[in-house]
Amino acid sequence: MLKYLWDPANAITITGLLFSSTSLFLALSERLELSVAVALWAVLSDHLDGFVAGRTKGRDPDVAKMGASLDGFADIVYGAVLPAVIVVQVSQASPLALATATMLLVAGAIRLSYFANFGRSCDGCFLGVPLSYDVPFLALLFLLKPLIPAEAFADVVSIGFLLLAMAHVAPVRVPPLSAIMYAAISIFAVASSVALASRSL
């Protein structure tokens, strides 16, 4: 099995899973801002593995199949499991957080299963909001935390992600990111990671 990881794109996907694992550990240790800072690198890994895979010439079809499966598992971890855990931690396991976390996991599984079987629509768009939006949205909420009343922050996070979970399976078409948008999101992820990490250290 491990021989498939010598592929550059698959190695990047595994690196993203390591970032997700570290982020989960930090979230469960209640170091939430640092957890989000690390999770942003899982997002960057997800963007990079697809870029590398598409530009690897002569890539073995079996390696590509393995990579597609790995990528789906990595997506569910950083795009649904990790935000669900952070939502629960932020709200100290409130009933609203339970509902939100459940919706995130179910919607994430449905969204990724649909994409794995049917891919993009005929016009090249995604059906439903991709899970890759979750961690940047989480980072934005934490960056804005000083501007949000402390007693309202947990509810803002839970309600925001409840709406985002519904958007994952909503019949909306989302165009793929352009090269400029990929660059903008990457810059945002790096800058936000540094800002959040500096707050928590």
C-alpha cells in the first residue's frame, strides 16, 4: 500500500492529513486559534496536491486512483470533522453545537460522495459549496473574534457553520477557483495562519 505514497501528489495529501491530525490534537487540547492556524496548512496541501497531480506526466492510473481516494478522506477530515470538533469546543458542547457538528459531518459525507461519483456538472461547476471553504471561514471568524461580543461568539460560529453545512448540499452551482483566486486564498491562508498562531503563542 505504501508504495503509492511515493507519488509527489499523494505525499502532499498525506502531509495535509498530518496537519489535520495536529490541528485535531490542538483543538482537543483547547488551543483553538493555533488549531485553526495549523488547519489552514491542510487547506494549502489540498490545493497543492491537485495542482501537482494534474502536472505529473506519465502518472500511473493506479496511483491516480489511490490519490483520488486519499484526497476524499483528507477532505472529510479537514473539511468536516475538524470544523465539527472546533464548533463543539467553542460552544462547550451545547445542543446547538451538536446539531451543527452532526450536520457538518452528514453534509460533508454526502457532498464528497456525490462528487466522487458524478464530479462537476457539465458546465464545469461544483454542485454545492465545496468543503474547502470551511477552514478559511473558520479562520475568518476567529480573526473577527475581538469584534464579536464574547457571549455571542459560540452562537455565531455554530449558526454560521449550520448554514454552511446546508450550503454544502444545496442545489447551487459554484464555479471552480481561478488561478488568481487560488493565489488569493493561499495568501489569505498563510497570513491568517501567522496571525492566529502569533495570538496563541
